[in-house]
Amino acid sequence: MKLSRIPMKLCRVHKGGVMDFYSADLSTERSLPFAETGVAAGFPSPADDFMELSLDLNQALVQHPAATFYARVKGTSMTDAGIEDGDILVIDKSLDPKDGDIAVCFLDGEFTVKRIECREEGLSLVPANDEFRPIRITEENDFLVWGIVTYVIHKAR
């Protein structure tokens, strides 16, 4: 079976210091071969030679097309959550934020990605890297939860 590179079309909607944002072109189907039975980390299965299923990443990753965007991460504040510099985030703006969600937030004129923490003392944006400090949100902040991170795409290391 021959695999070729099939690009996912993206359109840049914002370029920033912390993240670049893209919307996806969902007008075309981009199916790739899919091993539904999983991939063995041992010996390969001869049945994989007969795969007929396909997977469209747009369908698999995007639940709400009109409200879904992609962003490329710049920085290391979320490395302990598996989000590395250069990774691509799939962000759904239609989801309501809740405690523990990883969210893309607009804070005082800048975008950031952090975990939302709701406590009695208030709302905080918590990094997943000990080199960074939590950000406590106050009434003085210009703050908006822009969207919830639903998937992280990164290169295998």
C-alpha cells in the first residue's frame, strides 16, 4: 500500500507572538488509510495488508466546523500537559469552559493557552511547567476564554 502526503488546507486568521491561528478548509474530504484494529507495538499483523477503511482527519477532529480553529503553539508553558513548542492545537469555540479544561484565552491583549482552575478564591490560568507561575484573573483584567483545546497534534519524538 502506498501512502502519499495529503495536506490539510488551512487559512491563517491571526498571527501573534504566542500563537498563530488558522481555520480549516472542510470543503473537501481527505481520507487516509486507517488501521481500525490498532497498531501493534510488537510484530506486524498480516491483516493490515488488507485495510480498506479510511479516516478523514477533519471528520475525526472537528465536531463543530464553524467553531473550530487550529493554532500553532509558541512557547513551553504547557510542556507537562504534552503541549510542546510548535504543536498544533485543535480549538473548539462552541464548548463551555469548565474547571480543569485546557483553554486558549485572550488576556490583556494577548492569547495564551493554560489550564482553567476555578476555586473559591477565584479563577486562575495554570501553566503545566514549573518554570511558569499561575495567572490569577481579576476584575481589572481584559479576559475571555476564546476556546477549549480538544486535540493536540505534534510530531512523534
